[in-house]
Amino acid sequence: MTMLPSRSQFTKKEWRIIQSRGTPLQAQRFLTHLLYNNESEGETCRSFRGVVASGKAHCLEAAITAAVILEQHGYPPLVVSIESQDKLDHVLFLFRRKERYGAVARSRDFGLHGRRPVFRRVRDLVMSYFDPYCDMTGRITGYAVADLRDLGNYDWRFSRENVWKVERYLQAIEHTPIKSSDARYRKWHRRYIEFRKLNPAGPVDIYPKRDCWMF
């Protein structure tokens, strides 16, 4: 595993961001206020340095950014890869507090941001995304936990180039399948379609249990 980066490896701007975001909630709020990197053809996979420079991030870039910020405050750089039946996967930064799991995440979708640390198991955390994952084509099918330090000397923190190796690594690791209720999927798939007929644009805000969400 690689060593924790030192203060001298960060720019002044990067270090100010890190020093002022010492908790998962603060990291989540930083990422939520960034522009979403709404790339059309998957053309970027930026490091933390690239995200700070561009001021925007998609889900994997946000997870990498949260990992860099929060590892400086004692959190290991763990991420969760969530697989979907439509191959539009999601990535979260995973943290643990008082034996409960939570997540920091960024998404174009209203219900796929972070979660408060209230889940006993990682699977329970992942399943909290099941309902809002059901859009026209999406359905969660599996998940995996990865430690970004396992990438060794690969520079996912500071590279000014795209860090595609992180994406390939998450795609390659074994994912635990998730068996879920077809009735539950059909219910939320139908509700999503009905909502979109009445509300073609804007966030889908029909989901329950939003008290565990972290924005």
C-alpha cells in the first residue's frame, strides 16, 4: 500500500479544501456544490487534482476526491462499486463511524448522493440506493468494496491525466450479487415512469426514508 501523502504534495488551494472538510458531511457538501461532470461519452476520469482544477466531478471522480480529502483525516480510502443491469454503475466513498457504514457520493440523480452512517452492513448501505436507482433502465445487481491503496504506486490522487486504471480496477474486481424483489423493482420502475410523465425535468423526489440521505 502507498504512504499517506504529505502536506508538501498538495497545492495551497488543495490543502485549504482538505483542512476545511474534515468530516464526511463536509466532504459531501463540497462535492454537492461542484458542477456535475455531465460527460456525454465517458471522456474523463479525473484525479483529486483534476477535480479541484476543473471544479466538476462525476461519481467516480467524486469518490476519488472524497478519498483524498478524508484519508488526511484518518479515513481509509475505501470505495464501493455498485453494478447495474444497464451497465451504468455508481461509485461511493465508504466510511465507518461507531460500527455503522455511510457514504459520500455525487450523482446527476437526486437519490444517489451520500448516506448518513446508520447501516450495519455494506449491503444494507447499498440497498438504500435500490429504489432511487430504478429509472428507465437501472437496477442494482451487485456491489464490491475496494481499497484504492491496493493500486500501489499508481497516481490516482495527483495525476493531471485521466486515471482510467481506477475505473478498470473497479470493473475487474469480483462483485457480490444482490438478489432483490422483482415486485419491488417493478413498483419503483413504474413509479419512476409515472413521475416522469408528469415531471419531464427536475429531481425525482418520491422516495421514502430520505432521513438517512446526506447532501
